[in-house]
Amino acid sequence: MSSIDTLLTRKSHGKLVHPAPSKEQMTRLFKLALRAPDHALLKPWRFLVFEGESLVKLGELMVEASLKTDSELSAEKLEKIANKPLRAPMVVISIVCYKEHPKVPKIEQVLSSGASVQNLLLAAHLEGIGVKWRTGSLAFNRHLMDNLGLQANEQITGFIYLGQEEGRKATLKHPDQSEFVSWYSE
Ligand SMILES: Cc1cc2nc3c(=O)[nH]c(=O)nc-3n(C[C@H](O)[C@H](O)[C@H](O)COP(=O)(O)O)c2cc1C
């Protein structure tokens, strides 16, 4: 199979189970994530890795942040929030760290963070590790960012769930290129 054919089989997966990727595997994944395109080499990214008991703690921080936003949340809703990080044996939080630069606006730094996450996803695919990139309102919740120790110039760009894929994989659909690509030759 060619490299492109291999990459074309990448597909996110929602049901992720133990074992979590090993530290050695994650080191390889981050090696690729940290090679994302990056204007002026600002390296405007960092990652928080949660596994084991720390996933429970992450759920608690999510509950605390959600209650600060809406103190009326039902017990059912709060339980759902607490269980969010338990949907996989590992969650990586990707963060964009904005840096002041005369030629690199914020949007370029967000794009670079997105590219680093995509590199991580592709590396996971090549290593046979299941992944799903999620956000949701908690990714934009400043209380959660504070609880996680993010600085004012930092923002969450994703909750990346990792583990072994379980269950049937959804069918891959390859978009019709003519809808998305316009060619100009003269
Ligand atoms: C920035 C970003 C945030 C996303 N957030 C969510 C999310 O919160 N929940 C979800 O089900 N999918 C989310 N997705 C989409 C999935 O990660 C995935 O890309 C989508 O289901 C399509 O599947 P595929 O990656 O296999 O093509 C997000 C994607 C991106 C790029």
C-alpha cells in the first residue's frame, strides 16, 4: 500500500478502550506533532496528557468549571460531564499558546496548533492507535482553562481521546474533489 493509501484509511473512532498508548508510542506521536508547520518557529503549542486516575481528576475539574458557568446544572448532567474523560484510557489536551509577533497573527498560531493535532492523529493512525479529536463547550470554558493552569494567552484547541478501537468502524467516505478543488491553468 502506498503511503497516501495508508493515510487515506485514517478514521476517527468514538469507542476507545484500554490499553492506553505506551509512553514510547506517545513520544513518537509527539515527535510528529512538534514538527507541525509553524510560522517564525514560535512553537505556539503544548499538550497535557491524562491517563489512569488523572482522568477522574480531569472530570472533577470539568464539573467544577461547568458549575461556575451554570450553578443550576442537574445531577444527571454533572455525572455526564464527570464521565467525559473516561470515554478513553488517555486524553491529551492540546493548547495554543499565543505569542506576540509582528508577522504571525493569532489565527496562524491556531492553525499551527491544529496542524500539530493533525500530525498527532496521523502518527496515531500509523501506529494503530485509535483517536478522536473533540472540543465541545468545555474547550472554550475559561474556568476549566484556569483550573488546568492555562495562562491568559493560552486556549484549548482539542481534547484528543486515544486508545484501542472497539466495535465496528464507520465506513470511510472520500469526498468528490470537484466540489472542493478549483483548478486554474491559464
Ligand atoms: C477542532 C475539531 C473539534 C471537533 N470536536 C468534535 C466534538 O466535540 N465531537 C465530535 O463528535 N466530533 C468532533 N470533531 C470531529 C471528529 O474529530 C472527526 O473529525 C469527525 O467525526 C469526522 O471523522 P473523521 O476524522 O474520521 O473524518 C471535531 C473536529 C475538529 C477538527
